[in-house]
Amino acid sequence: MMLFTIHLHVMPLKNLLDPQGKAVLSGLHNLGLQSVQDVRVGKRITLQIEAENSEAAVAIAKEAGEKLLANAVMEYFEIEID
């Protein structure tokens, strides 16, 4: 068994309004950063997974994302492995 570090990047679906992102964008514009055109706010979740190989670790992370860490109605996630 090996230990793998997996990062899940959970973001709001692209076609949904992101109120937190809009609030951050407004704040950046208030600071004079007019060149920022859009902001999407999500979360990064880091998992330490013990598995036989990287494919098994990614499969476990995918299951965690689908079953608990991301709300499929409002969010999507991407997996990154270190």
C-alpha cells in the first residue's frame, strides 16, 4: 500500500449564479481592480488516501466527491493527484 495525496477542486456549475464570486468581484472593483472580469469561488479539499496504486486512489477520491464532497445539482469537481 502507498499513500497518495489527492486534491478535489469543487466549483459551482458554470451555468449557475455564484453569489460569493459576484461579491468578491464587486469588492475587487471597489479596490480599483477593474481588469478582473469574473470570479468563481469554490473549495479545495485535500485527501490522504492509502491505496494499491494511483488509479485506485483516484477511484476512491471520485467516489468521495460524488457521494459527499460535491453537490451534483450545483457543483462539479476535478481531481488532481500529487
